[in-house]
Amino acid sequence: MVNPRPAELVVKVIPEPVLRRLPVYYQYLKKIVQDRPVEYISCTRISEDLNTLAIQVRKDLEITGAEGRPKVGYKVAEVIKAIENFLGWNNTTEAYLVGTGNLGSALLGYQGFKDYGLNIVAAFDSSPEKIGKEIRGKKVLSVKKLPEMIKRMGIKIGILAAPAAPAQELANMMVEAGIKAIWNFAPVKISVPEGIIVQHENLASSLAVLSKRLALLLAER
Amino acid sequence: MVNPRPAELVVKVIPEPVLRRLPVYYQYLKKIVQDRPVEYISCTRISEDLNTLAIQVRKDLEITGAEGRPKVGYKVAEVIKAIENFLGWNNTTEAYLVGTGNLGSALLGYQGFKDYGLNIVAAFDSSPEKIGKEIRGKKVLSVKKLPEMIKRMGIKIGILAAPAAPAQELANMMVEAGIKAIWNFAPVKISVPEGIIVQHENLASSLAVLSKRLALLLAER
DNA sequence: TAGATTGTTAATCGATTAACAATC
DNA sequence: TAGATTGTTAATCGATTAACAATC
């Protein structure tokens, strides 16, 4: 006999493709209202502008809990709120960044994160020339202090922008100190214990898609 | 009656997930041989280290044309070559970068691209203080010269690291001048004519996956 | 009302995973 | 040989797309 899981433990898993599309709608809708005030918008309209299918937009919005009215569409402001709520972007989460090279510095200076509820509060590096300085207005601390600081501040998100070589070791350090999610920009796949979240941001993967598609395109005579 | 497409026109479309995984194997194998010389490796071993399934690794490698020997595995050097070949990373493609803010500068300085056959030869910006200067050793030119330069140099890849507002207009300019593929780091979806490739690199999308997963994890009591 | 649009159930499609024969 | 591993065909799973009733 099948033993059904108790209802409380059934965590609805949201498909990753949906999660990735929600911010696209979000950015689109924000731009729409900014350009000129629009109260309602239909999935048809959204799908035309974003070059997708209306049914997909509808399905995606359904997941956020946004409700539309037949013939009228969705209230733009409500959809924006629904997405923010759904993704947890309405309250800020603090994060630490490890590695202040080119990419790390860029991430430190990226103003957009605050729109998405992310606040990088400090950066860590191993280079003595950088420790104690400020980059883009954020303090750079010694990576030796990382575990203690994670514990003390109860930080849950670590952004890893280190080179490939030390990446795994730094990840281990973070996890041991209590980090629950790692946003990994290092060009290697890192391993973490079960229950810890890793989001890999591999430029090489994206470039692979681009370069293969381009090669096939140019090969068509 | 069904009219089958002539064989020459059947372009085998490679699934995007496969293309995204190939660089992960590539980085892993490069690291393996760098750490200590290994001649052969099995899918079982790869899958254990990368925390995936052996069958998936085997299927992915099959697409690159790499061939293994039962009981022995694949020649590491051959797999590396096969991936490089398959993705076109064995010969260099030149690219222009548009937008030299934090992220654009970071991309200009990223040494890893040359491993993936990408060479950013120049950068473009609209800010008078930047034009004529060098950033990370690359010349910054006026964005007004972009169309002419694309045509003159026959550049096919444009990397867009501009703010949201001018992104679409810059994309149009690039496409008109002959760019065939745009790697878009701007936080908006851009529209391009059919036959032009766009690879969207939306940090918000990745962050959405991370923050939702983390929220669900922390919500589990 | 007529018809555009939502919400929902069903069908399709494609990627992942399983099964197993071939082989070194 | 025995058994690990590849290569290949089949089954499963999940996301996308289609169909259609409900509704404003």
C-alpha cells in the first residue's frame, strides 16, 4: 500500500524554468509602468512583447497567485507585487561576497541587487593589499574571519567569486560556518552536503550555448 | 503525404541542457589532468565527482563524438579535445563589448574567455570620460563608431553590458551592422529578428532560483 | 450581447532515466 | 573468464502546448 506523505510535508516544488522566467516578467512590467501608467495588462500582450506564448505566461503567473479578470487581464501593480512576494524579494536578505577580483568587484557595485532583496554587506579576500580597504563602498575583510563573521551575523547566503582553485575549499568553509545557499561564480562545479543550495553561474555554459548556436547558424551555407 | 526534409537541411539541434553541461565536464577534466596525469576516466567516476548520473554523462559525451572503451572508459585528452571541437572552442572568435560599467569592465578583464575561444578585441561606451582610454588593456571607443567597426572588422558576436534603458536600441544597432549573436547581460529581455541569436544572462533569473529555494528550505520548520 | 481573456483539464513533446546487449 | 563499462533501444517523467469551458 502506498503511504501518502502528510499534507504538511508536501512542499510544492516550483519548476526552475518558471522561476527563471518570473524575473523577466517582473523587469518587463516594471519598465511598462515606468514608461507610462498602465493599469491592466493581458497575457496576450505580455507574450507578444516578450516573444513567448500567452498560455505560458498565464501558467507562470498562476503559480505566483496573481489573479486576472477575463477580458480585462491582470492588474499590473498586483502582478509585480505577486512576483516580489513569491520570490521573497519584498524583504532584504544579507549576503557575504568572497573574492574581490574583477567579477567580485562588479558584483559588489551592482546596484540592481537591492531591487531583488539582496544586500551584500561585506566582502572577503585573502590578498593583504585588499584587506581593510573598501571596494565600491563595501569593507573588505580577511577571509580568515569569514567563518566567525558568518556565525556572528547569521548570514545565510554566500556569493563565491573566487578563482577555480580555492573555490571548493571556500565553499566548505562557508557551509561549515552555517551558510545555506551559495551563489557560485567560480568556473568549477562545487560539491556541497545535501540540504545546501548551490546556484552555479557558469559563464562557460552560457557561452557554449551561444557559440554552438552561432557555429550552426554560420554553417548553414 | 508527409514531405520529408532533405537530409542536408536537417540540422541536428543540440538540447540546451547538454550544451550547458559540456563545459562543466570540460572544466572538471582539465582540473583532473592538471592535478595529476590520468589517461582514462569512466562515466561512473565523472558522475560521482560531479554528482550526476553516469548515463547522463555517457549520453552527453556521445553527442560530442567522443568514444570510450568498455571496461576502460574514455581517454581524458580525447574527451577534452572532443568538447573543444564540438563547441568550436579550438579556434578564436572575436567579439565587441558594449558598456564599460562594473560588469562590462569585469568581462573585459576576464582571462578565462580565451580558454573558450572568445577574444574581446575592443569595448564601446557613450561616456566621454571613458572614450579613448583603456580598460584592462582594451581600447574603449565611442559607441557612435560601433556600426562602422562591426562592418569593417566583420565582427559576429556582440557582448551587451549596458543598462536596461539603452539595451534594445544598442541591440538594434548591432544587428543592423551585421552582428549575428548577442550575449546580453543587460537586465531586460531584448528582441531581435529571426535568425539572430541572443543568449540572455539575467542575474535576476538565477537569483530568483536561489532565493526561492532558500525560502522554501528555511520554511521547512 | 459578442468576444477577448482567464482558468483548468488534457495532449504533446522532449529530456532524463532505465534496461540490456555488446565488448574489452 | 568475469565483470565493469560502453553504446543503444525503450520507458518514464516533467514541462510545454493545446483545447475548451467559464466569465467579465
